[in-house]
Amino acid sequence: MQKFALICLRCGKYEPFAIKGRCACGGTMLVDYDLELISRTIGKEMLPARVSSMWRYKELLPVTSQDSIVSLGEGWTPLIRMPALERDLELDCIWLKREEQNPTGSFKARGFSTAISVLKEHGFLKPAVPSNGNAASALAAYAAYANMHALVIVPSDCPGVITNECLRYGAAVFRVKGYIHDAANIIEEGKAEQGWLHVGTLREPGRVEGKKTMGLELAEQLLWELPDVIVYPTGGGSGIIGLWKAFRELKQLKWVSGNLPRFISVQEAGCQPIVDSLHQPADEAAPQPEVTSSPTGLRVPNPPDQSLIVSIIKETGGSAVSVSRDQIAQAQTKLGLCGISASPEGAATLAGLQQACERGLIHRRESVVLINTSHADKYIDYAATEHLPVIDSYQELKTILAQSL
Ligand SMILES: *Cc1c(COP(=O)(O)O)cnc(C)c1O
């Protein structure tokens, strides 16, 4: 008997599992598990003996056969306390989830491990993705490992390190004039003729399920006590959707109890559709503001299901904040000085937390989790190291040290 099916979050339609992400009504379809049945085969006490990857939760992922699993060792990333930030922000407990330690250096690995496993199980071989970069390189790596042929389209200003990474994994790489949705339109137009399977955000059910494992891990790592607040850097939004789904499933399994964590969604000023639609009633006719933010995973002017993200934030009593490019850069420096390599998106969570504290959105005793979705080196400017001294002896080093005192 199949342990999972698809359900439309908008109209409630229930269908057998298939590789699709949208319902005929336009709503998002997500995987619905028979949690009653699953709870008879797995208990949370069985988890510690399992593999140190996100596949420790395989019963809660939409793959039936062990042979279908395409894994490069993703997930089960460290969750560490940040004592210097706690002192700084006068909060009792700040955790950082080190998603930059995933294969391909971002949490996108989780989504594509699942999506490519699902494709393999169902015999699809030609995935294509529109991406700001990290989804492209993650797809490229997982497709390569599974012997599939990936096509990726990124904006023309995508960081060169990431575009190169896609090439290394053998993907067909194209750059588009415009934004991620322009890339998506091209894939939609060509998919029938080219036989592509569109694995963009919310186009198929696997990626949200993979991202969900971040939430399962958070709960397990915190000994089944959910944190009070999760600060999440939001682009297409499937990370927040996945985390929310994780906590709901855990509650249904009775592995956790209490309130869901409040989500604080962070975006960069200059492309902040979630912040805007949370604070202003939707006006479909209003012209879209011009996009002026940096080319990162946060730059998604048209999230595929904005109303779902907004409803999750509201349901949990959360909020959404926008931070400037400078605030992100300062937070990135600060995290670096704490020993953490954070991408602009990851650093945005710290900038967002600072703002949330200033606005009184967080109480001192609450526990907060920052999700460091990727590392700084993907966006590095190598010229920034050219002023560093080159030495050839200890004597020279000693002279420089003495001068800098
Ligand atoms: C894709 C991405 C995001 C945005 O995540 P969503 O789940 O699409 O909202 C944030 N940070 C990084 C590093 C990303 O690659």
C-alpha cells in the first residue's frame, strides 16, 4: 500500500502520487503521508542508530525503493550555539543551522537529493531548472551522480563561482536576460518539445520534501522541543513551506507538541514581495516595484505561491522584514568574526534578527534559530585579497606584526 499521495492545499483535491506541483485549480500540491501507518513502523527512538544524512527520515520522504535514493551525504548538518551573538543581542539562546556544510555548499542539496530520487524512481532523465544559482549547482551535482542530463538557466549576473560549479558537474548551462521567472518561462515553453522535466520551485513534489528535513533535524537536534522563532532568508519560499510541513507532520506523529515556531522571513530591500504582501493587502493590478537587490537566492520577484508563504507566516504569528545590502554585508562580517562563513542569504538572517529585536518582536528568553543557507565563498570577490602581504621569512612577518601594533 502506498504510504503517500498528493493533496492540493487550495481546493483539498486528493490524488495518487505523481510528479507534479500544481493542481488544476492553481493551488500548490504537496505530499500527504499516511502518518498513522508510518508511526506503526518507525518511532523517534529508532533515529539515533540511523545514517547521518537526511535519509534517516526516509519514511517521511516520497520514495518507495531504497535503490531510488540518490544521496551525496546531504543533511544532518550541525546546529550550534552562537554565544557571542547572544551577548550582543541580549538573547538567551541563538542557534545557527549550518546548511552551508551540505554537498554543493547550500541547503538546496536537500531538495535535489529528494527530487532526483523521485525522478529516478519514476524513470525521468532530463531535469531542467530555472535558478539564481544554488539550485542549479545542486541539480547539476545530483543529476550527474544519478547519470541524468541536467539543464540549468541562471540570470546573467549569477556569481561566476556558482556558474562554474554547474559546468564542473556537467550540466548544460545557460544565462538568461532577466530574472529567475524569465528562465522559468523559457523552460515551460520548451519542456514538451525537449522532454525536460521542470524541477523549479513548487513544480514537482520532491524539493519541498527535501527541505522539510531541515525541520525534522531541528526537532531531533533540540531533543524534540521546537524553537520559538526561526529566521529564514526567503526567495521562492519552499524552505519555509518545507519547515512548516515538517513541524505539522511531527505534531501529527506526536513526536513534538506545543506551538509551531514563529517564522521571521527575511528579504533584501529592492526585492521583497513577501514583506510587501504581508504588510499590504494584495493588489494584483498594482505595478511591480523595480528590482534593485543583489543577485542572490533572495531575488525572486514572483514567488510561485506567495499567498501560501504569507499564510504560513501569519498562522505561526511570525513576520517578515527587509534588510539592506549594507546590513547584510555587516552581518556577514560579524558572522565571519564568529567563525562562520555565511552567504549573503545566510547573513541576512542575522541582519533580520537584529531588526526583529529592535522592533521588540522577540523576547529575551525565547530560543531563535538562524538558518545559514550557504557559505560566503560562492560569492567571493577574489580581488579583495590582493592587498595582503606576501612574505618569505619569519623575520618579515615579525616586522609586519610589529608595524601593525
Ligand atoms: C534558494 C536560496 C534561498 C531561498 O530559499 P527559498 O526556500 O527558495 O525561499 C536562500 N538562501 C540560499 C543560499 C539559497 O540558495
